Amino acid sequence: MSNDLVSIAERLDQAILTATATPQLPKGSEIEAATGYAVQAHGIELRKARGERVIGVKMGLTSRAKMEQVGVDEVTWGRLTDTMRREEGGTLARADFIHPRAEPEVAFILGRRLTGEVSLAEAALAVEALAPAVEIIDSRYENFRFALGDVVADNSSSAAFFLGPRAKPDTDIANLGIVLSINGAPREIGSSAAILGHPLRALVAAARMTARAGHVLEPGDIVLAGAATAAVPLQVGMQVEARIQHLGRVGFSVV
Ligand code: OOG
Ligand code: MG
């Protein structure tokens, strides 16, 4: 990888470590998605060198609501590491982030390896459990603005996540009501059907897209399907809860 790309990965990594936004990549030098994935992989190597472990992946921009909120209309993915996982029912320290937003997600926990071109049926068989989740996205770019390659390089904005209690893998998730509440009042409402028509398609896409980068989904991995609603900017004092019909709830407070 060129020195320029290594330095983008390092700049994004520093933005994470210091919770300080970094400027957009200069106009005219936007990077392609494929290049973005190489930068993302390098950024993850920097984190692994600090002892972090990859425990799954997040899919991004799998719904219209999300694509419209950020102005990028292609599905992306990023890696989840163990230090990004937060205690369900616990707290999120606002100061650890730049401009964090919360979004409700369906999570898959895999019971077997899943990689490459797989059918919906194969993907369903690989699911050991489902869970409601909240992803914290925190673009490392100023004003949360980016093009496709930039957001891919930035690990698809992923910053942290909360996973709720496990639900049975055979729950029908085609069209589940999803509510994101702030301080007890519903703020965003959606349906799991908004996620590529069926959230299982996000898992199929995860197997295919990660394989292209030489990444394999392993048993025990967590896969976030992507949000069905827009994300909500977080402020200190907020009590955040995601409720997904038949899957349950997961919440935390912002301190
Ligand atoms: C990009 C990440 C999108 C989702 O669930 O669609 C994402 C962003 O919105 O900054 O995580
Ligand atoms: Mg997300």
C-alpha cells in the first residue's frame, strides 16, 4: 500500500484515539471503494497491534433511510472489535467520541463459518442466535461528511455497539417493528423489511463482500445487519433504548 494510503489509515486511527475529527480527504483525491477497504484493513492492523480482536462485522447503508441520511447509496461493511463492544444496560461516555449517533440494528450471532456466495437458506442455517443491538457510529470526518471510499476507509463509521439478549434463530425477522427511544419517547420507527427487503440479505451480503477482502465470518462472530432507520445524535443525559419486535430490547445511558 502506498505511503499516502498508510497515512490516511494513521490519520483516521489518531482521530479515534483522540476523539477529534479529521478533515475530509481533499476534493479530487477521493478514494475508490476498493482502496477504502485496503485502508480499513490497515487501520484494523493498527488496532490489533494494540491488542484488539476482531469479533465480527457491521453492514452499512443497507436501508434507504440510512443512504439518504448520509448521501451514499452503496452497501458497505466494517469490522467490529472487542473493545467496541459495550455492556448492555451500561453507559457510553460522550467524551470518548467525536459526534456519536445511535441506530437500532438486528444482530446475527453465527454458529458456523459463512463465506463467499451463499444462499439465503445457507445464511439462515449459519445463524445460532439473533439479538437486538444498537450501533454507535461516529464518522471520524468533520461534520459527518464523506463519500463512499472515505467512509469505507473509516471502518464504515463504526465506533461501538451494544448487544441485547439472544433470541431464537428461527424467529421470523422479515418484517419486525423497530423503535429507537430517547428518554422513553420514540424517536425513530422502522421495520426490518427496510433492510435490503429482508435482514438476512445483509448476512448474505456480509459473507460475499467480506470474502472479497479475504475476510471469513467465523462461528461466534457478530454481524450487524445495518440500521433500518436514521441514526440519532447523542448527548449527555440521554437514555437510549432500541426495541425490536420478537427480539427484545437493549439500552444504555450517555454520560
Ligand atoms: C455509515 C455507516 C452506516 C448503517 O447501519 O447503515 C451504518 C454512516 O452512516 O456513517 O452503519
Ligand atoms: Mg449501522
